[in-house]
Amino acid sequence: MKLHAKIIGEGMPFIILHGFLGMGDNWKTLAMRFSKLGYQIHLVDQRNHGRSFHSVAFDYELLANDLKDYCVHNSIEKCVLLGHSMGGKTAMLFTALYPDLIHKLIVVDIAPRFYPAHHDAILEGLSSLDFSIISSRKQADQKLSEYIAEVGVRQFLLKNLYWITPGQLGLRINLEALKNNVAEVGEALPTHLKIERTTLFLRGDRSEYIGPDDEKQISIQFPNAILKTIPKAGHWLHAENPEAFFDEVAQFLA
């Protein structure tokens, strides 16, 4: 089955992979800017996310193989690959498995280590949405606020809402499959894998996803890595400080 993607611009393929519970459209604004640098941006929805296919199976090997099939289908022989959070883990494994397809790799606010599951409140909140009685985004937001205090996080999650039919809301994500496989999201890049491709790691200065111990592990598995910190930003650094984020990526690509 083929992954859904929005393609913007012309030039060298530049694939962007969203994070857990996200979708390619989350990156549309930055994609427009990157396309003006001479890239063809592919905003890919990973399986069980966005408009891509649903499956009960979900792990990084499958996600990497999905992306390989996407590249074959679209005749992509070399690309820039950027992944945020879960998408960063997919991007790391994909590059390790298929290094000849990668020109440069960009990993956003995630390290190759294991992360314990920490999405319980979010998944519980999404599971509480009863669309037999919820008929507006405002009502969905009010329900989610019982589980998630941060307005920005709720706005991010509410992008998954869509109208199945007029008056009937639903979620694009395959919530049950993601709940059943949430432990897979934190899985580490196997420690024996070493990625020689030039790699940019970006982290937010307010994020705890990449710490001092992670820097050492990155240097071992990614000997040609550069680590940069985006100021005034947390885990969603591309949304919280898009100007600094764009500048760092543009400089790396140049």
C-alpha cells in the first residue's frame, strides 16, 4: 500500500516525516519555504496517520519499508530526509538500511536511544472523544481539555479531526492501532547501526529529548553529525521558532 503525500515544488526530493499523532500537513508552511531553495518537498503521512493507510501492525522497520516503497513508486533515487520525533526515528533507521538513497539527513528533537511511553494522557483524551455526541471542534477541544492542559498540544491533536460526512466528525489516525503499539514509538535505533551520512540533529533549548548522555551516543552512531540548539523552543521547535529552524536547515543544506 502506498503512503499518502503532498508534493510541493521542483528539484531534489526532500522528504519530511512528521511525529507521533501528526501528519505531513503540519509542515506545510515550512515546506513552501524549503521548496523555494530548489527542492521538491514530499510531506508524507506515515501509516496509521493522516490520509495514509491503516494497519494493525506498527513498528519502525515497517515504517522504514513503507518509505522505501514510496521512494520506488516515485522514482526517488536520492533525497534529503528530515524526521521529527517519531519521524526522526523512522528517518534514522531508513538511512541505516538504505544509505544510498540519502543525500543528507536531518533529525529533529529525538535521539537514537529508547524512550519510555509517555503519551498516556493524550491517548486517553483522544479515546474519550465520542463523536455520537461531539459535533464540533470546539466541543472536542473542551473534552480534550479534561486530559490535556496545554492549548498548543490540543490544537496539534485537533488537526486529526475531519468531517466523515456533513455533521459527522471522526479522527484520521488509526487510534486503536497506535494505542496497541505505543511502546514501539519509543524503541531505540539498534546500537550496532552506524550512519555515516552527514546528519544535522536539531533540538529545542526547552526540550529534554536530547540530553548530554544522548550527545555521546549520537557521536558514536552518527560520526558525521552536527548538533544545533534552537532557542526559545521545546519539542515542537519547528512550530515554536520557525525562523531559527528554517535558517539552521537552510545553512546545513547549503
